[in-house]
Amino acid sequence: MPPEPASPKSRPILQVGATGHLGGLVVHELLSRGKKVRALVRRGSDASKLPKGVEIVTGDLLDPASLQSAVADASAVVTTAIGYSQRREGDSLRTDREGNRNLVDAAKHARVPRFVLLSILACDLARDVPHFWAKKETEDYLVQQGVPFVSLRPGAFLYAPGGGYGQMIRQGLDQGQVMGMTPEGVRITYIAPHEVARAIALAVDEPRAVGERIDLGSDRPLSGPEYAELFGRLLGRPLQLAPVRGGGRVASDDMMAMFRFFQTGKYVADTRRQAELFGPVPKVEDAARQMLTDLGLLPHG
């Protein structure tokens, strides 16, 4: 007789994007909940910081054949992978479009019970922002293919430590400046990455979340001046708003399209379902305080 299939609790969760900052946070959240984790890692990526016990499989979202062994016997697929940030040479929106479709197809073929997608707040309202719209297209493809899914739509990450972005924020704060992305009266939603990771880990098991597209955010949105006031209050010194600049590692046309969308006032989360499924909505003050602590500008504790 053939062996009985492994129970869902003994089967791994496939994490795609585990070597990124948010993906690493998700891995820790899953492990802390007693989950087995399998990480899909591209050739040339540094997997040395992944915790002991994480199963590593080599593959690429743009190589469909490599995904077959990655999804095999997985109890869930979680993806935080993105290409639009151009974190590595050769990254592009192909990952966010073609790559995610390949992953959905692999999950469907393997009959994976759940697919948790990191999407973007209000992506369905932002056709002119390429990386937003790519998320909306992936959500629609999951529905089309009949794959059981949860789509989490966080607002703007308040802070992701490390790399050039963290250095840019620290330099600006040292100069008494902070970048607020909207004028007075126009507010957008922010959220801390560790809160997104916690919601992703909970979404793996939450039965009420299946088939939903769920906004994630903090307790209230902020305008640019409110953003500067909050950080200035925590630091005990006034901060000036710095002008928004495009460019960096994200293509400037995509970045500037995103900033233009922020001006519409549509980038605001409805956190009622978040509270129902994942517990109390986090306070934006707590996220800001954690950011400043990570930057070494506030003491720990």
C-alpha cells in the first residue's frame, strides 16, 4: 500500500522571498508558531542568515520547472517576493507579473491548500502605477485559476532597516528632515513591516480569510505634516518636510506614478477586517518609535 500523505501540520510552508527583509520576518514568525518552513532561494542569493532548520530549495519564479519541487507537499505558499524594487541586478516587473503567475500555476498543479499573497493597498485603484497593478493582476489570476488564496494589502512600510533606504532615512533625520509623501489634508496609510509579517503568518491558518483581499494598516493615516510632527515629537526636536524624490533602485516613472497616486487620497486602509481577523490594529506611534530605535536615535526599551 502507498504511504499515507503527511498531515498538514507536518508539511512545510513554502516561503518565497525569504532572503528579503520582510520575508525574513515572516520566516521567524512562522517558526515561532511551530511551522516547518521551506525557502525558495535563487542562485546567487545569500541564504546564510536564514534560521537553522529552514529547508532551502533552489529555484526562480521565472523558471516554472524549478517551482515543481518547491511546492511539492507544501501546506501553504507564502510569497513576499518582488522584482520591481530591483534589489538584484536583472530584477524587473517580470517577477511581479509572469513570476507570480508561474507560482500560482505551480500551486494549482500541486493542489496547495492555501496561497498567501503580499499585495498592495488600493492596487485595484491604481492602474497607472505598474507595480501596484501587477499585484491586482495576480489577485485576479488566483481567482481565475481557482486557487484558495488570501491577499494581504498593506499600506506604505514605515521603515525597512538596512541597505541604502535606511541610510537615507537616518541621514535625513540627522539633518532635521523627513520625507512626507502628501501635503496637509491628504493622508496615506503606513504600517511597520513586522506587523505585516505577523498578519501573513496568521493568514496561513485563519479560515475566515480565504478568498479575501484584506487591507493592513495602523490605527490612523498621516499627511506629510502629521508624519513630520509625529517623528519630531518622538525625537524632541522639530523636523522639516523634505521634497519627494524619485529614482533610486525603483524605476523613477513607477515611483513617481506611485507618489502621484498618493495625492488622490485613495491610499487609506479600511482596517476593520484586519482587526476582526488578526487582532488589535497597531498604533502608528509604536511603529515610528520602533523605527527610531532601530536607527539608534531612541534607546531600547
